[in-house]
Amino acid sequence: MHYLSCLRAPNGAQVDARGMCSSLQAVENAMYHRGWTVIGSVFKASKLHPWKVPAREQLHQWAQQDLCCCRANALNLRLADTNTIALDCDFHDAELMSRFISALQLRLGLHKEQLFTCVGKKGGKIFFCFVPTCSYDPLPRTLGPTVFTQGHLGDSAYKQELEVKSDLSTIAGLYGPFDVAINDTIVYGPYEDYPYIVEATPSDLPTITSHELQSVGNLFYTLVKQGGYECDTPNTLQVGVLEHEFMCACVVLCICECYVTIQDLVDQYIVDFSDAKECAQYFGIYEDEFRPLLRFMGQDLTCELIEHVLLDQPLRSPLLVQDAKKLLATFTADSRLTDHADLISRAYSIFLNSTEYYHQLLLNQACKHGIEPQPIIELCKELQEKLWSKV
């Protein structure tokens, strides 16, 4: 959060509410000339003038007048004028916000400096230019379920919800009146060290399609399910049979890749599972090939399962206990690759079916950057090397 007491004028003096209005005049003027439609507001509410119909020039004049006399103390953007949408991360859990924005960069193939943000009291907003795929391509109002921190079901102070704003979004100024509880006034600013939306032009925003928005919703769903949050419909957040099958399939294929790698290195030597584990330790097969893809897909639990079975890391999630027991009972120290031919074949089919959707997302990223289509693991590895190094 950002506080009014922390703001300083150019001469070093502390900024008060009147000084905030004066600085907002400069911000509004700069944003208007960069192409934004800006509305002078009272905290988050654009209630001083009609805002849906008036021209942006009229809204600009009103904003300057109202800020000059401190009638307005915040700024809203009329988003539709620039096809802008805001992912409004209404998260009371700061850790969820941190995990979400980090995973979002991977999912959309963006660098940190491409994500323009703002934050008021909680969570944060991330701005995009929406590109519809057809003439009638309605935007969803929310992405994924509404959930609550464990033990606080129904308590709005612990709610986590991902909304899509396409009409108005508050981006600067006072969040609300003086807060006695914190002895300060909350003001809008950038989310952590991400770029601030007030510094952008509309053309600076990354584009996002309906297909990508659906993927963002899936990402949020995965994160809250793995994070142990609660929902009004508990079955919504359960890990299903197909998801357990996919996690185990990924482990099997990673083990198989280790077998094949060590077999190629030692030629005629008979390779068993203990050799495959040594290969995993020393040749980075999981770290270089599987983990980037699984991170892209939001599969933290699958990563934990592979690290437990192959790298002897401790198991933290109780959801994985049965999967780990089954895999370790199957792959004993002296088991060989030929012992598991049917299991590997089935795992490969499960993997291809489950990753088809994500392969298409990677192909879309590759197309944007002139990278040739490839199988999913190879394509993920190349995208990691070329695009994700700063994530």
C-alpha cells in the first residue's frame, strides 16, 4: 500500500490532500495528452459529472477544474475509449497477488516492464488492451471462482476474486478518507516495483484475447485450488482423478527421459531406477525441460511430486501422499525401463491430451516472436531462453 504521509513535494515537504490535488492535475493533463480519457473523481466514485456520454475533451476540462478547487481528489479512466481492460485482483491475501502476477508473466509470455499496474488498499490491477476475436466477443465480469482464506468462508475481509473491468478504473489519488485505524490516508500507486499505469500510453499496453483471458482464469483457478482456499461449493476446488493422473504421467515421463539419457551415455550398461535418479540429479533434465513447462501451466503440485520421487525432496502437500506412494512402489531401485513400457505409453497419451490447450498458448507466443512451431517441451524450452529470462 501507499500512504499520503510518505509523499513528498519537489522541495521535500510532505504532501497534504491539497498538494495531492495539485499533483493530480499534472498527472491528468499528461495522461490526457497521451490519449487517455480521464475523469476527476471523489475517491473511487465518478459522481461529479456524467461520464458515459461526454467527449473526452469535456471530461478533461471538468477534471482540471475540479482538481484545482479540490472538489476531486482521485482519477478514473474511461477504459472503453482505448479498448483497455483491467484485471482487478481483489485479493486480500498479498501472497496470492505475488504468485498470480509472477505466474501471469509466464502464461502470457510478458516481461515485467510490460505489466502496467496500480494498487489501492489490497491486491492490484493489471492493464491490457483487449483484442476481440470476432464481432461479438463479450468480456466476462469475473475469471475463476470467488474464494476465501481457509477458515474464513463467507468473510469479505478474506475474499479473493479476480474481476475484469472494462468501464471505469481508479488509478491515482486518494483511495478513501483518512483511516483512523492506520492513522493515515491510503493513496493509489504502482504495485510493488512494476510500472505504474499513469506513466503509460494506451499503445504501451500488451494485448490480450478472449482465449488468453480464459487461460488467465484457469491460472487463477489452479493457484487458489493449490493454495488451500475455501469456496461456497467445495467440490469446485477439489483435485480430481484426471488431475492426479496428469501429475503422475508427468513424473513417469520425466523418469523415462532420465532412463533414456543415461542409457545413451553408457550404451550397453543395464540402467535401473537408481541410475535414472542419479541422472536427474546431475543432468538437469527436470530443471531444464520439465519445470519450465510445468511452471507455465501453474502445476506447482506436479513439480513437488517430481522433486519428491526423483530428487528425494520432502513432500509438503497431503494431496500428493497417495500419488507418491504409488509411484515409489512402481519404480523400485532396480526396476528397468522395459518393466514399464505400458505405463510409459499410457502416460504419454495422458500428457499429450492434457497439454494440448497449453501447447496452443505456447504456439501463439511463438508466432508473436517469430519462433518456429515445435513439440511442447522443446517449444517451452526455447521460449524460456528467449522470452522468460527476466520473469
